[in-house]
Amino acid sequence: MSLSIGIHDLSFATGEYVLEHTTLAAHNGTDIGKYHVGIGQESMSVPAADEDIVTMAASAAAPIIARHGGDRIRTVVFATESSIDQSKAAGVYVHSLLGLPSACRVVELKQACYGATAALQFAIGLVRRDPAQQVLVIASDVSKYELDSPGESTQGAAAVAMLVGVDPALVRIEDPSGLFTADVMDFWRPNYRAAALVDGQESINAYLQAAEGTWKDYTEQGGRSLEEFAAFCYHQPFTKMATKAHRHLLNYCGKDTDNDAVAAAIGLTTAYNRVIGNSYTASVYLGLAALLDQAEDLTGRSIAFLSYGSGSVAEFFAGTLVAGYRDHLRTEQNHTAIARRTPVSYAEYRELHEYSLPTEGGDHATPAQTTGPFRLAGISGHKRIYETR
Ligand code: HMG
């Protein structure tokens, strides 16, 4: 009999601050309708100077360790495209901050926003080989574009942590997957740059082609039909992208593409991304959290996932909600993670955007800003120093 493997627990964290799109619009003279309706974003998380992908990841994962312990975790896979080191995996810092067992492998994965889905699929393979182990999958990113660029309104930051194992309490992940890879330069960040480069319209087209490609492969692999899905969790660089992608898929399948059909399929998945912004690897799983926190009982229903990472790689797969999943949700914690953020003025946001650790090393203490459980205290001798608050 095949094992039931999937997401046993899911927890997320985001940045200390929030910039409202009304504040950005007042600064750059944009009609707020472009942000609220055109791209479907209301606000974006902004990390404090003493937060990064490690502090957000540890904050996301700590409640999972508190609930389940870390004894069965033998692998940590950390997916990110805002990596802090060319050699050391960010997950090693998280492993230390969480006090996980030393008998554990820790690795970092990268392929733009798609990385966390690769991590989830690899985790499932590891659990299938050794069903006694659990894998901690972490997706953590800070999305940063140049000030006053078209991408600026789609920034954001968040980390999602997922515990993967047998007999999951939330979602059983199914075979097959639909896969798609194409060598495109729609969005990339060379090693010498802090902010990504992007060809906005090309990236939207590349995403839509990838969605179509994954669906085609998914169908050929014998996957479910569109009608079987209760909802669709798309990667959401901005929430309107989920609308575009779903309409594209419906159109490709010759289905009705009216607003109601699209809203019914994706509406509930956009609530967190709409106020957090693009969290790259974490985005599609924030969509899942938002759906589960708001939907009526979906026990036994299947959900579709479309994970897209620029460059590009994409995957379409399905998950089924298991009986009792609602007892394991973190709805209140999730609402608090969003509500606890402090709003910043445009000037404060700009200062945070321009802040960076010295690139030549040396001793540097970060300003104490975060009220979260972990902070990046500074850098000394080219080493990042983390603290538990
Ligand atoms: P832009 O070019 O400034 O915006 O930036 P626009 O002129 O295309 O307008 C956007 C929408 O707002 C349009 O709607 C306008 O009509 C509408 P659409 O035609 O698309 O339906 N609009 C209005 N609506 C209501 N009231 C108004 C109004 N004015 C205009 N007054 C763009 C948009 C997305 C290109 C830009 O933000 C950008 O470059 N973002 C970054 C790239 C991105 O997010 N790409 C998405 C696909 S790639 C991806 O998802 C991967 C990624 O996450 C990275 C990774 O994988 O690592 C990015």
C-alpha cells in the first residue's frame, strides 16, 4: 500500500514593518486603483534592519518545533533566492537557533520562487525512503526591487515552514506532478546585485507559458481534471497574477473564464499575499495557509498547486485535505503575524530599503528594531551573529 505523505504542519512569519500601498502611491503619484485593483496589492511587509531570511525562517519554524519537537527531523531543506552566503546554507543557522539534533542534514536550494516546491518534493522522496523521519522544509525570502521601479510595488517578505512526514495532519501530496522548464531571462539577480532585474511583461508571459506547460504535462501524466479541484493555489508575485494564470488555464482548457469562475477558484488564496507582498519561495504556501484559514471544511477535497520560479521552472501538483485538518491550523497565529507589523512612513521605508550590512566585512552592529523572537545582531570578522531575544 502506498504511504500517505505530505504537510503535517505549516507556520509562517513575516517582517516587522508594513508599507501601505496608499503611502507608496502618495509618494509616486500613482492612482491607487493600479495597486489595489490592477495588481491586487494593499500593502507589503518590510523587514527590520536586524531581520533577514534566517530570522524570519526561525520565527516561522519555532512554533512547529514547539508543537512536535525536533527529534524526528533528520533533514532541513531551506529554499531561498535571497541567499546570505555563497557557501554556507542559511538553514544551518536556523538549525542552531532552534536547537535541532546534530544527526541532521541541512541544505539550501535555489531556483527562484520555485525552490520551496522542489524542497517539498525532495522531502517527500526522503520520507518515502525512511518513513520514520520528518523533514523541515523552509521557504524564506525578501523581495527587493529598485526604488521607483515598476517592480517596487510588488516587494514583500515572509517565511513559511512546513513539517513533512507520513500520515500528515493537513495535506496529503499526490502524484503525479506536471513539470516545465524553459531557459528565459524574465527575472534574475546576478551575484553582484542586491535588487533583482526584471522584464515585467516578459515575466508575466513566461509565467503563463509555464502554467500551460505544467498543465499539459500533468494531464499527460494522468492527473486529475480541472473540475476535481476545490481551489487553486498559485505562486502570487502580486495577487492579480493568480487571476491571470487561472483565466489562462481555463481558456486553454476551453472553459468559462468569467470573473465568478476565477474568483471561486482562487479568491480565498490571495488574502495573505495581498497584504504581505511577494515572498518568492513562500508565496504559494501562504496561498495555501490563507485558503485553509478561511474556507469551509474541505476534508477529502483536492487542491491544485502551481509553483513558478523565473528563469524558469514550474510544477503543477495536487494535495488532498485529510480528515481533522482544521484542528491543526494556525489561524490565530497567522492573523497575529500580519496584524503585529508596524506601519512605516515613506521616509522610514526608504531608509530601510537603503540599509545594508557593510560589504567589506568589519565589525558592525545592526540597529535593534525587531520585536520578533530572533534577530541578526550584526557582523564581526565576516561572520553573521544571530541572537534569540
Ligand atoms: P507596470 O508595468 O508598472 O504596470 O508593472 P502595468 O502598466 O502593466 O499595470 C498593471 C495593471 O494595472 C494592468 O492590468 C493595468 O491595466 C492596471 P492588466 O492589464 O495587467 O490586467 N491598471 C489599473 N487598474 C485599475 N486602476 C488604475 C490602473 N492603472 C493601471 N488606475 C509589473 C506591472 C507586474 C510588470 C511590475 O510590477 C513588475 O515588473 N513586477 C515584478 C515582476 C513580476 O512580479 N512578474 C510576475 C511574473 S514572474 C514571477 O512570478 C516570478 C517572480 O516572483 C520572481 C521569481 O520567480 O523569483 C517575480
